[in-house]
Amino acid sequence: MSVPLVCLVTCGESLSELIALEALKELGDSVGLCPLTAITRGVPEVIGRIKNAKHIILLDSCSLRCAKKTADELGICYDEYINLEEELNMRTPCYENPSVEVVDDIGLAAAHLIERIGEVLKEP
């Protein structure tokens, strides 16, 4: 398996991870998922992805900023930070308390992520 050009760092088992997984359906092998839980547990495949990626995007789904706080505490370097609640005014920011609108939010956020990663992949 090739090393992805873009690595999406998310909280594990979170709304941001669900959004990233939805986006990956469109993006293919040039983008890889790097959940923080796998990084903290030292999963070799995920560690390899994050070490060798051309561009690392840290993704939070809500204003609690769990992914950012964890990544900063662990000293994980990233090229870009995206907070979907703030950028898209998502109605269902927290995975723990999802509402009926969560399906719409996941689709909207995945489309936003696909667009942004498309721009990154076009960069020299």
C-alpha cells in the first residue's frame, strides 16, 4: 500500500472520523485516515502515514477542539487545522449527542473536506 499524500488526523470514534471516512470514499488512496487513538497507541501503519504524508490536516467537528488539544499536547505537527462546526455552522457538533440532522451534517462536512483536499492535492 502506498503512503497517502494527505493524512487526516481525527479523534478516534468521533463525528470527525465519520466525516473523514465519508470523504475517503471519494478521495481514494491519496488520502489516509490517522485517528489520534491509533497514533497514541503506536499503530505502525498509522504512524508511517503521518510521518510520510505531504500534508497533514487536523480535523475537529466541534468547538470542544478535542483533536487540536490532543495533537498539541502530543506535539503532533500538522499543516492545517479545520474545525467543521466553526467553518460550516454544523447543527450537530458532538458525536455523543447526535440529532436527526447528523446525516445532513456528515454529507455537508464531507463535501467541504473533499473540496479542500482537492485543492491541497493540486498544489505543487
